Amino acid sequence: MCGIFGSISLSSDNPFGLSQVPFIIKSLNQRGPDNSGHFIHKNILLVHTRLSIIDTSQNGNQPMEDESGRYVIIYNGEIYNHKEIKSKLIEKGIKFFSNSDTEVLLKAYIFFGVECLKMLNGFFSFAILDKSENTLFIARDRIGIKPLHFYQDNEKIVFASELKALLSAGINKELNYHSLALYFHLNYIPAPFSIFKSVRKIEPGNYVIIKNGRVEEKKYYSVFIPDDSNNNKVIGFKHASRDIRTLIHKSVQNRLISDVPLGAYLSGGIDSSIICYHASQQKNDLQTFTIGFENEPEFNESQFAEIVAKKFKTQHQTFKLTKDDLYKELFNVLDYLDEPFGDSSALPVFILSKLTRNSVKVALSGDGGDELFGGYNKYFAEFLLRKWKFFLPLLSFVNPLLSFFPQSKQSNLANAIRKLKRFSNNAYSSAEKRYWDWCGFLMDNEVNDLLNHPQQLSDFSNTINYFTRFVNDRKGINDILYSDMHLSLPGDMLNKIDLMSMANSLEVRVPFLDHNLVDYAFSLSSNYKISGITRKQILRYAYRKIIPPEIMSHRKQGFEVPLLNWFRNELDSFLWQDLLYESKIREQNLFNYEKILEFKNKLKSKSPGDITSTIWSLLVFQYWYRKYME
């Protein structure tokens, strides 16, 4: 894995950011600590930092020129089928001078042009310069596993793997109020938005051509979702389950390619267990890693990971953590964020990545299985409301009663009541509104109350419509899964993995998100994914004789970072006296201080609900703002 940066000066013959190259490299160093370099052509600057995974020799260093000197590439990612593509190119008379997938990607573009994107199996963001045409071609992978930020004003165009590289070069930092509203609703900022008005994130499956100052962005990949009424039973359930196993096996096989030590995350859930099974079938010395939590029996699931590790004979490590261990890394995580990111589970992911990096340089992950096969609560909730409408009168009766019970994430019972309240609140809403509300934590009316300058959000409904545009109940629940493939998967889950793994110079690969598997999964009826009260039905059936029954029957809890405890103890002074005190909030003029006081009072109540997530998002934002804006 690597870091990339590029710029084009539109008003000068000198490349923008040239004097800042050392700072740009430093900002990307964690993504690529093994080597760095830069390339200048007229008004264009390309910068690269390298994490060596395939062909670790100097032959794989970047920026890389082809032998003619016409083309130059900077590239972040892995092309798993690079050997197959290389063979096709050799048959056509193309010569190679390294074993790196970088050279294969460069020459595939030279020979096939934009069409090369359809050949690639992997994850990536890259840029290729054609000196003769003075053209830059940049692209992001189909699913959005690797990030790509893009800045444009009248004087320059700049792009990079991370926002901090753009900041190091000196870009305009005007805040985007729609992004603020998105952040406080979702706890993250999804593509194409970024925290800054002039920066956008290139969306997954898109490419950009830049020539003579003109920018053209196009989509090269999208998934087709047939209506459930049309595709039901087209592929038999048993046949589909065999296909799923074959596709996952092939995907894992591709992602075992590495010239450095490789392992796998193992959480004790179905998805990571499936990945572990296939990896262990093809790699005898597979190392697996999990984190366990001491004195937290409700959240400690390391024993389930150990059952899987024993079954598949992996070299397993369990990292036992305490709440103090989490707290010690808190500010390291905050310091790494170059954009507000309020998913608190980034903290344990950071620690797992840090400890895993001591043993391997590449890790496989089970992420993506829930989005493909219907694993999350909101999918099941939507399924219930679409299929079993007789629930609605009962929910109308139960909803007001739930207000009398404690709602928080501090115990299983209070958390169950919290979830039921969220479910019942949205029972009579449209499918689009339900989806949007269930994606978020702070509802839109409260976001409006929190943020000053409401005129900046007068057309925010258009932004919401953009992110709910795929919701269509004729698709079963595939429309909700597909919506998440565009919203929460790249914006939250994959962003979190990329940020926290790259902070520790660890490459994480996600076999469930092989585009062949994604395409196949969305061709299946949603009834194959959720049926009755069973989620991920087809995965459970496909692996019923392979994955231990304890794993199949166990409802994975996940780990809740002890935010409420921290806010009431260790972080109390820092939160209210350093970040959210009245004079600072009023001077900042972004937030309504009275609304923040309302949040503070709810935090101290017996039923804080989801307010801990909102307070955490405020803390993250204020910490980020102090670092980058003051």
C-alpha cells in the first residue's frame, strides 16, 4: 500500500506544491514508509510514498516511467490478477522490466486505455501522466476501498490519498456546511463530500481525465439490481450457495498473493471465520489475530475467535486489552484524523492494526459480508416492515411506553430498548426516510438546531435525496444493501479500515468485496439473504458444515468503546473546559451553544440514548478544528 499526491498548476509554469514536497511526503509517510519519490513535468508534480508488498525490490519504486519516457504512474493499491494481465500483454509483444503490479497497470493503460479499468481485479487509486498529450488520468477502485481526494480552484488542481497531503500543500480551507450536517447525522462525511467546500472525494468506480485545465469525471462501474419479482428463483438456492463458496475461495486465493508476511483478522463472527477457513485451506502457516477485552464479559468475544483458530489450525494471537489500553491510544487516533470521523470503533481497529503489524505486513478482513448478505439490524428491521406489516399497530402501542425505560449502550437490556425505540419511531415513515434515519445518530431536526447559519442548509434535502436515490422497495432489501454500498460501506467501514491500518503501515485486504462476488451477490433474490428471522441465510447454508456451530448460532455483539464512562470521568474536563466551553463555541460561531448544553444534560441523565455518539462527534470535530483550522 502506498500514498499518492499530484498537482497541476493552471496559472504558472511551476508545479504547485513543489516547495512543500518534504511536507507532503511526511504527511503520507505512514502509508508508504519504505520508499518515496517525486516527478516533475512542466507544470505537473507527482509524489509517491511506498509500502512494498509485491516485488519489494527497487524495480517497483515510484513514480515509475515506461521505457519510452512518455508515461509516468503513481499508484496506491494491489492488482491481484496482474500476472494474468501481464501474460496477455506479453502475448501482444509488450516487454516488462520488473515483477511489480505497478508496471502491469501502467502498460495495461498504455495498451488498452480507459478500458483497462474493466480488466483490473483489486483495490486502487492511481494517476497516469501522458507527457505527449499533457493529460492526467486518475481512477479509484470499484468499491471505494482506497481513498482519493480531489481539489480544484482557478489556479490549480490537486489530488491525494489523504486530505492531510492536500493541507500540507496549502489549499483553501473553507468549511462545507452540508458536510458538517452530514457529519453530525452520520458521524462521517461520505463521498463526494469532504469537510472542505473545494475538496471532493472521487466516488468509487469513477475515473477522471484532466487535460488543458478541463476536468471530466465518469463512472466505469456500477452494479445492476433486478427487481426481486423478476430474479426470484432464477438461480436455485443450493446452486447459488455453491457459487458463493467458489467465488469467496477464488477471492481469498487472489488476496493471498504477497511477497511479505500475511495474516488475517479473526473476530469470531461468521464473515471473518469464512475468510479464515479459505485462507487456511491455501496457506498452512496462516497467522490470525483478534482482540479480547478483560473484565468485559458482555463484549469479550475472543473465545469464539479461538474456537475458529483451533478448528482451522491457525497460528493465533489474542491481544487482551483493558479500558486503560484503549484510552492510552485515544489521542493517537485523534491526531491521525485529517477530517472529522466520528465512528468510535476506529479506536479498537487502530489498536488491532498496531499489534497485528508487529507480526505481518498484510491482513485479510471479513468486512463487506454484512452489506452483501444482509447482516445488520437495519436490514432486518426494513425486511420486517416490508414483509410483515401487521407489526405496525403493535409498534404504535409500544412506542410511547418505551420512553419510560432507560435507553443507552451500557447494558444489553438498555441497548435493546434503545434499538426498539429507533425501530418504532420510523415504522410509519417512507422507506427513504427510514433508511436515512437508521443510517444516522442525530436526527436532521436536531442537526439543524445544533448548527448555526441555517441558510447554508436551505437545500440540504437535495443532499439527502442523493444518498437515498437507490431506495426502492421493488428490490426486496437489495436496494438497502446497495445504498449502503454507496454510503456507509465506503464512507464509514472502509474509510475506518484504511485510516487505522495505514496509520500503522498495515495493508488490509477485503475478500468479500471482490467485484465478481459483489456482482453475483446482487444478482440474487434478497430472500436468499434474509428469510423469516434468519439473516445472511445463504452464507449460513453454504458454510453450515464448515464453520463451527457455536459461531453460526452466536449473535456477534461487537465492542462498545466506553464513551459514557470517559465523558463522565477521564474526559469530562477536557471536553467541557478545553473543547466545548461557552466563549469558544460562541467565538467559533458554528454551533448553537444552548443545544450543546441540552446534549450535556442528556449525557448526565439516566437515559442518554445515542447522545454519547453525538458528543464523541463533537469532541472529534473540535479536536480536528483546533489542529487544522486555528
